Amino acid sequence: MVRLLGRSGTRTSPRPGEERARRRARRGGGPRGPGTGLRPALSGRSLAGQVFVLHVVIVLVLVAAAVVALVLQGRVDSTQEARNRSLAVAETFANAPGIRAALASPDPTAVLQPRAEAAREAAKVDFIVVLNTDGIRYTHPKPDRIGKKFVGTIEPALQGRSFTEEVDGTIGRLVQAVVPVEAPDGTVVGLVSSGITTEHVGSTADRQLPLVLGAAAAALAVALGGTALVSKRLLRQTHGLGPREMTRMYEHHDAVLHAVREGVIIVGGGGDLLLANDEAQRLLDLPADAEGRHVRDLGLDPDTAALLDSGRVATDEVHLVGDRLLAINQRPTDLRGGPPGSVATLRDSTELRALSGRAEVARERLDMLYAAGVGIGTSLDVTRTAEELAELVVPRFADYVTVDLFDAVLGGDTPEPGTELRRAAFSGVRADVPLYPVGERIDFIPTSPQARSLLTGQSVLEPDLRAATGWQAQHPRRTARVMEHGVHSLITAPLRVGSLVLGLVNFWRAQKPEPFDAEDMELAEELVARAAVSIDNARRYTREHTMAVTLQRSLLPRSLPEQNALEIAYRYLPAQAGVGGDWFDVLPLSGTRVALVVGDVVGHGLHAAATMGRLRTAVHNFSALDLAPDELLALLDDMVARIDQHETAEGGSAPVTGATCLYAVYDPASRRCTLARAGHPPPALVRPDGSVDFLQVPAGPPLGLGGLPFETAEVELAEGSRLVLYTDGLVEDRTRDIDEGLDLLRAALEEAGPSPEDTCRAVVDARLPARPSDDIALIVARTRALGPGQVAHYEVPPDPAAVGEVRAAVTRQLTEWGLDEAAFTTELILSELVTNAIRYGGPPIRVRVLRDRALICEVSDGSSTAPHLRYAAMTDEGGRGLFLVAQLAERWGTRYLPGGKVIWAEQPLP
């Protein structure tokens, strides 16, 4: 106890190390402290010596690591510098004027040898070698090597790619680069290789090594000096004690202080609480952050707080603290020159708990059971019901309560037998107890009380957890920490409804000194039985609710795709009857276009929702074909007719006939919107000036009737226009017809704010009935346009020579857009697509390049012939164009126009 007073800043007697030093001084040996210098610190036996040695080792390791890192980095830098210089020299020489002409001359060596040697000396490389495509040298620093086979790899360069490699050449270990020399048509006519021996490339490590070593020596000297000073002071503070002696001394004193069944409190001279052992905290019911606070701020009764603050001498003074009568003894700490303050001991001298008798216990238990009957199961949520149980019994019955449920129960399903559960609820008098946290999966081992309870379906009582080896084996380190927090007793009860076990409830005691007994286990079983019924009811409700919600959510878009053509807001409001058949979608198409679709299946219930899901999936698949709106609706109509035939043939539910759909495609490049509808209400258009019109889209028949064509309408939309698509539940109900509903919708749109979100809010607020009888789907899309600076058009004559001109024009456009990194890939894609259009298509041939979220290249021609991706054989001269496009582009595809087709390829922006 006295030693801990010193640790907290209040010491009333010499520490053990000091007393030991004084005894040695009296024997003539002299004290182990500052007077002995650093010799004890350097011995390594004391704590100070170990700290000194550890600091020296750390500095040495850091210095060694710095030197090794510098040497390794120097090697890497040398090799990288050699690669960069050799590649730059080779590319410069390969692209120099006259190289291709010299390669085609009768005697390339005569022309290229002097130029290569001059360039080599100027560039300070070891060689520049010009080769033919067979790898035969035309030049070399050593003339006798001319005409011989080049040492190295040339295959990648023959394919048009520059590369570097490390080889053992004729002049030693070197890094060399090989660069192709290409004719204007891209044919490789020769190769240029430049190389540098690695020993000729200067390394910064050689220059920096002396400086690093000098700095390391200085750092080592400074570290030794600083460490010596620290070790000297540490030696003085620890009085020469070794780590084991100090650890043992602190552990023994801590154990005695906190295990004694008498409260100990140390108060500083200013009245601040410096230390309180576990018993004092329990007796005075101190808060967790009591240490460091003034004793008058701890919530104690005024008389007790005044006594502790005064520091006066007190002997067996009796004070009433809560329901306890405490005998307090207090002595000041400065009687022998110690620091100001006081030490007080507290002893519990009451037996109120024992005198309360069984009647009070019985009354408390009945009150708890009554509270469980009215307080557990107030909601149909499994987790909340488990939390209600945990909150009810803490701290009245247990100090901590944990509820563990099978994952299937949390999801509303029937649990399978097993020992792996998930912690669903926790409640306790303290939040820092190291029990498994909420949400963690727990696999109980067979020897644990929880596993035995799950296996037998009976409650298990562990009155003394220190003797419960089966529980401790569950997680030895965690269970040891739990017991360090004072947890000493456990009741595990299964949550059982009939023969179905839903999980477990664990009751723990820590602050209450008495362990659980058989009567406590009976009360726990009664509480758990009542909670199990409520949890099972919540589980069944969760299962039904989850099924409905899962179906509803799976059939509607959970989030809108990213695109720049439209700014979109939406609302989906289910009917009072529940799941319905209204749906909507936003589908990005090729060429920055976006499709909007709204549909409605007549009726409610699972059948309508399932049919809606089938239609939405079909629209997704058909939109991938880039069909026109009328063609897509025709395919959808045919599919619904087939579904009706199958349902009728199998004696199934009502046919789908009565489903409606509106499909619109907006192109931000042309600002044109193409629409078609099948029995659906017409869309509304809010122009930028706020005026509202209902677009005159030809009304096709509902889906499934068959035999009648669908017509499209095309309208040009000003930027900032709002296109409003909706289902009939918004404009039609039993009290009014659709014309009146459209007039009311027009009025709401005229008063709505400019943004899609404002529009949705205004329409729903103005048009939503109190109890909607039909689903309502509403989607508002404000149009955006691609500016002239984002689109480039090119007319291409049907001449193969025009490919290069188009490629150069597109490259210039990409440079203006700051997309130089994409120029090479774009050139390859356009070369293949334009060449195919000239060779296999028909005029007019046009090229369009768009810069939006991605870089899109489109090549259109007058032919409707569809291109096909295939693998070319080794002997084929062609057939690899589309394969190359597919490899270079992120996406590519074909869409058909009334007068031809468009082949497009999309690349991510660099």
C-alpha cells in the first residue's frame, strides 16, 4: 500500500529501494545511485542498464539499415538511369532524319557508322548499333563486330515496341535498349540499339556513403550521450532495481491493495482524490473517472466529503453512505516530511442487505417478473427485444447480461442446431468489460457452459468462474481479463420455445459479491422463458416482413447508374395494399445516350410484383441491343403475349395483359428525345421557362394484346428541360378521372422548383392521397447537353488514304482536349473501324468523337452488315481488327440506324 502511494505522487515512508540503499550505505558499500556514475547503468542488470543497451542497439540498427538502403537504392538508380539513357539515345537516333534512307541505301554501314559513333560520343553511351530486321549489325564501336549477329532480344522491336534489357554483351554486362525504325506505313525496316555498361553509370551511393557514415557516427555519439543521461536519471529513480524486482514489487503491492476487503483512499493536499482501491470504489459508489477529481465533486454525502477534504485525524468515525454504515479512519501523510494529503481507510459495518430478509428478495423478484411481462416485446424487432431483456435485469439481478442468438433468428429464419451464435445485445454496469462485443460471431467450445446449455436445452450455473475450467478454455486470455474486471459468477439459460432453441442469455455478476445460486437460476429461467416468446414472435414477423421487403427491393433499382446526360430524381410510393407492380429504370446506352422507362402491371400482390420483375429484366436485356423505342416495346409485347399463353395453358394466375410501359431515349449530343408508349399516360415536359406540356406521343395498346404496331415521337429538348414520367396512380383514382388528374399534375409542375428533387417533392406533396390505393412511380429528369467542345464530327471519303487524315484530325482534337495519353489507343481503334467501314461498308462514312465520362469513338456507314469478332488463324492476313478494338476499348458494340449502322468503342478517360 505504501509503495502505491509513491506511485500516485504521495509518499509517507521510504521506498524499498531507498531503504535498501541506506542499509548498504551503513555497511560501507555506498549507495547505488547518482554517486556511482554510469557503471551500474552500463552493467545491463538494472532497468537503467537495459534501457541504455536497448537505445544503443536501436541506433546501430537504424544506421546499418540506412547504409544498406542507400547501397541498394544506388544500384537501382544506376540500372534505371542506364535504361532511361539508353532508351532515349536509341529513340533519338532511330527517329533522326535520314536513318530510314540510309537503311535502304546499298551500303548502310558507310553512311551510318560515322553518324552512330558521333552520336555515341555525344550521348556518352557505350555503343549505338544499327541492325537490319534479321539482327545483323550495320554499325558497332568495334568495326570487327559489324556484320555479325546482334547479342540480345529483337522480337518485341520487330513488332513495333521499344524495350530495354540487361545482357552480357561483347563489351561486358550492360543495359541496352532496342527501338524499331518504322516506315511511314508502320512497317519495321530496321532496328537501333543503344547500351551502357552499368559500371560506367555513376552511383550516388558512392558519394553519399561517407556523408551517411559520418552522420551515423555523429548520431551514435549524440544517442550515446543522451542515453547515458537518461539512464543515469532512471538509475537514480529506480535505485538500481532490476526489472524483475520492480515488477514483483509493484505486482505484490497492487494485489494486496486491491484484494484487501477494506477501502483505501488517498487524498492530496488540495483535496483531489489520488487513489481509491476497488473496495473503496464499491463502498462509496465512486464514478469510473473519480481519480483526479475533487472529493466534493464525487457525489458523496456532505459529511463524508468534508471529512476527506479536511485531512484531519479520525478514528472509527461512522458515516451513512447510501445504505451502508462506514467506519472511517484517517491520518495525514505529512507527519514525517511526506507530501501533503491524507490516507483514509473505510470498513463496511452494516448488514442491511442480510437484514432485508427473504420477503424483500421475493418482492423484488415478483416486481422484476412483472416488469418483464410489460417491458419485453414492445416491438417486433428481434434485436430490440433482446436489448429490452438485457436492460431490464441490469443492475437489479445481474451486473452484466449478454444475449446470443443464431444468425438465422436475426434474419427471421428457423435456426439450425450448432454452437456458433452472434452476440445480439449487451447491458452492464460498465462498458469496458472485455466480454465478446455486440455483433461478434462466437463459436462455443464443447466444454463451455454455453455449449452444454445448447446441447441439453437446460440452464447451467457456474457460481465460481475461477473454478470453471470449461468456461476458461473458451478463450483463456479473454476470460482472464474478464475475471480481472471482477466477474465471478455466471448463469447461462437457453432461449427456448417448445423444442426450438433460439439462442442463449448469459447473466454475469461482478460488483455484487454474492454468487448466483439455485434460486437465482430459477428466476433467470423464468425471465428467459418470457423473453423467448417475444423474440420468437419478433422472429416470425421479421421473416414475413423480410420476404416482402426483399421482393420489393429486388425488383426496383437500388441506385441510379452514373451518367451525365440527365440529372434525375425519383419517388416510389407503395400502395396501402402493399406490394404492387409499378416500376421504373434508368439505363445508360452507347454514345452518352440514356433510356428512361416507366411501367405498370395491373393489380397488387406477389404475382404483380413478380411480373413486374420479369418485365424490368426483359427491358434491361432488350436495351442492351440498342433498339429503337418502338422495336423494344414490340419485343416486350411479344414476350408478354407468350407469358399469357403459358399461364393460360398451365391453368395459372391471371394473365399479364393490362401492363403498360413508356420508353424514352435521350441523346445529349443532339438534344433529341425519342419516345414510345404502350397504353401508358403521356409524359410531361417542363420547359426551362416553367411552361408545362404533355408530349403528344402516339398511344399504343397495352402490352400483351399483340398485332398492333407501336409508333415513336421525337422531340428536341432545350437544355435544362425537365422530363416527367409517372404511373397512373399519380393522376387517377376512384374519385376523379385521368383528365382532372393531368390538370392537377400540370398545376403542381408549374409551381415546382427548378431541380428534379424539388419537382418530385412538389408533385408528391400536392398529388399524394392520404391513403393511396395504387402504387406511384415518379421520375423527373432534367436534360443536359454535350457542348460543341465535347463533340467532334468528321466526314470520311471512301478512300483508304483518308484513314490517315482522319486519324491525324482526331489526334489534334484529343490534344486540344488534353487527352494526349489516349491518342495512341484512339488512333489504333479509329484505323481499324474506319478501314473496315471503307472496305466493307458503304457511304456516307462519318466519324464522331465524344468526350464525356469516357472517350467514345463512333464510326457510321450506310451498310447494315454486322461486324463479328473472331479469332484469326496464324496464316490469315487479316481478321484481327475487331479483336484489337475489343482489347483496347473498355466497351464496344454496334447499333443500327434507319440508314446504316454505328460501331462504337468506349475508352476510360486517362
